[in-house]
Amino acid sequence: MKNRTKLGLALLLFGLAFACKQADSLDNATEAAADTTAVASTISSNAAVEKKESHRKFVRTADLKFKVKNVAKSTYAIENIVSKNGGFVTFTDLKSNINEKSETKISQDSTLETTRYTVDNTITLRVPNTQLDTVLKSMVKEVAFLDSRLIKADDVALQLLSNKMAQKRLASHQKRLEKGIDTKGKKLTQITNAEDKLLGRQTESDETVLQNLSLEDQVNYSTVTLYLYQRESVLQEIVANEKSINAYRPHIGLQIWDSLKTGWFMFEAIIAFVVQLWALLLLAVLGVFAYRKFAKK
């Protein structure tokens, strides 16, 4: 009976421990989900989303800086996200910045090369304004730490309307100039001046059209600038040493033999030089002989 009581108590304690462990796991999962949701709400952009019946037109831009685990992998993931949502990348600058480089000789013919570097990337992308929030939320899983987020929405509805009104005025003025040139232009000077004015109005009209097209493009496609970076990485590799010139020096016996030959060559050169001076030596001998002969007399 006592054994059954102990067994039941042990099973009860095991069940309580297992339940506590499951509760902790659920709490951790809930906290992780809450963190992800918090980052998603921070990085997303629900502001300035115009309604279908609204007459407002927003040019939305976003600038984000955040840390990732691997810049290259996150870059590819973000490019895929942008492509799936109908956007495109206009600029990317992925590079490795070397912070420190050192070499340690580990053997006679090997050196350990250590490089400390940081990888970063600046990306500029364009996405449909209706997909901006979706794209930003999809990038949350790549964010390890969010440094900054700046999102702007400029209402350009009035500017678009102003450009259209100016375009109508210029078109009307252009027609009157054309009619005046055809009916009243008699002299060459008058025609030339009128043509110059007409060309100026046409240029202004074209610039207004281009401004409106540019604004409409910015309204339809939001511009997002991202700066990605990761923690400092270390690369170590063993490289072969270049052989020193001492490795090619001959042994002592060969050096002695070369020295003997060099000395003999110098001795031959001296003899040859002396032989070249035989005329001077002959004159010297004759001079000594003559001196002794006349000295005795």
C-alpha cells in the first residue's frame, strides 16, 4: 500500500513538473510572437494610406536602418520579397569593409592571415504604394535590431491639380499663338518673334506634363531606402610564405671553390696587365744599365 502511495505521489510530481515546463514553453513562444508583432508594427507603415474614394494623393518614402544576421542572405530575401510584390530594385551596394588585418607566422613556410571585416549594403527599391505596408512587414523576419525608421507621406494632390490647370492654360495660349501666326504674321521679324514665343510655351507645357508624370510615378510607386549591416566577422586562412633568398644560397664548399676561381682570374688579369707594360719595363732596365755604366766612369 505504501509503495502505491509513493508511486502515485511521484507520478503527481512528474505531472506537475511537465505542466510547468509546457507553461514556460508557451510563455516563451508568446513572448517571441509578441516581439515579432512589436517589430512588425514598428517597421510597417499604416499612415497615409489613401482610401479609394479619397481625392488625396500621397508620395510615400521610407528609410530604414537595421542589423541582420547575414547581409548577403537578407539582401537576397528582400529582393525576392520586392519582386513578389510587383516592385523592383534600383540600387544596391553590397561591400565588405576591412577593419583590421594581421599576419602571424606559425611555421617556416606558413603564415596565419587574420582579417576582421564588416559587411553592409545600401538598397534602394520601388514598390507599388498599395504593397508598401506588405513589403515592410515581410522584411520583419530579417531584422535582428532596428536602428531607425523614417516614413514620410507628402500629399501632392494640389500640386497635380495645379500642373494640370497650368497645362490647360499653356495649351490654350499655344493655340492662339498658332492661329495668330497663320492669319496675322506678315513680316519675317514678326513671324520669328511669334515662333519664339510659341516654342517657349510648348517647352513650358512639356515640362508641366513631365512633372505630372513624375509625381504620378512617385504616387504609384513608393521609394524605400534600406541600410543593412551585420556584426564584425573574422576570417582566418593559412597562406604559404615566399621563400627567402637565403634558401637559394650555395653551400660553403661551392662558395670556397668559386672564391679560388675568382682569385685565380684576378691573378691572370694582373699578369696580363704587367705584360702589356713590357715596353716600359724594357726602358726601365736600359735606364738602370746606363746609369750604372756612366756612374763607374
